[in-house]
Amino acid sequence: MFKKLINIKKQNTNHPPGQIVTEKFPVLTFGETPHIELSQWSFTISGLVKNKIKLNWDQFVQLPKSKVTSEFHCVTKWSRMKNIWEGVALNDLLKIANPLPKAHFALIHCFGDYTTNLSTKCLLDDDVILAYMHDNKPLHKDHGGPLRLVVPKRYGWKSAKWIKEIELINDNKPGFWESRGYHMHGDPWQEQRFS
Ligand SMILES: Nc1nc2c(c(=O)[nH]1)N[C@H]1C(S)=C(S)[C@@H](COP(=O)(O)O)O[C@H]1N2
Ligand SMILES: [Mo]
């Protein structure tokens, strides 16, 4: 009983297994940073929803703001422990979009064609944010500016930079890395690196 308590505490105060903590914030991108004009920018929630949402940049920045401090774990083994993200809580927007009961999964689409998949349940977690600020500064374009998704309870590849669209779907579909062998769920505490 006592031993178990210690183990639980350890897991809550440390990084996930196999990770090395860094103070730096490396840039991990497949390919080039896309160039996005704010006047051409939009964010959409589409697919299996009652209310499709499409917002331009001016509309997006007028939405109520949220702030989350969370850990970031890349599957290449670095973890950055304290990140202050500011933007819009995704569950606020998903509640408005109102996913249909059969919308069990989502495919995330980005400017620059990157994709990744997540369960709807995972996206509804209250630490999931659409971020345009990081550590009190506007999100740098190499880190996904103007807007990125942040999903702290999944490996970093699920935190899609330059997010453009969330498409709610019925059956789980692999994204860019998932179709190249990365795990469909990607929970760092379970070390779900590869499938
Ligand atoms: N659009 C897009 N999003 C992406 C990636 C990418 O290549 N393209 N790389 C992913 C990976 S593997 C990681 S670890 C994080 C890295 O985020 P960072 O570059 O801000 O550290 O972004 C994720 N999101
Ligand atoms: Mo990564």
C-alpha cells in the first residue's frame, strides 16, 4: 500500500518514462514552415457536427480566452515541462459545433498539409487549447503561429501546428505520422510511441 503511494507521487512529479527534460524549445517540423497570410487564414470545425464553424482571424481572436500551463513531450524523447499556452479552449468551440453521437474521432488538418488523428473524447479534455500565445509571447511561426493545437496528454506530434480544420469523423483514420508507424493514441505515460 505504502509502496504504491510513492509510485503514484513519482509519476505525478516526473516526466513520462524514456523522456529527457530540456529548458529549450526545439522546433520539430516535417518540411518547411508554411507562410500564412492572416487575411487568408481561417479555422473550421467540419464533418459530423450539428453546427459547422468557420472563423476568420478577426473573429477567432475575439473569442473568450483561456490559459493553460502544461508539459510537452516529443516522441524523439525531449520534454519541456512548463509551457504557458494562451488561446481558445477547444471544448468551448466543440460545444458550439455540437458533434453528432457517431463523431467518435477527429482528423486535424493543417496549412502545409500535415494531418493527425485524435479521439473526440481526448479533444474535449479541458487542457486542450488552440493557442496563439506561448510563454506570454505571440506564438512564433516555427512553433505553429498563428495558431496551433496543444494536446498535453499526447505526444507532441498530435499538437498540430498551423491548424486549419478539425474534421469530426466516425471511424478512426491515421494522420501523417500515424500512417508511417506512429501510434494511433500516442499517450506518453503509456509510452505509446509506435504501433
Ligand atoms: N503541421 C505540423 N504540426 C506539427 C509537426 C509538423 O511537422 N507539422 N510536428 C509535430 C511534432 S513531431 C512535434 S514534437 C511538435 C513540435 O512542436 P514545436 O516545433 O513547436 O516544438 O509539433 C508537431 N506538430
Ligand atoms: Mo515530435
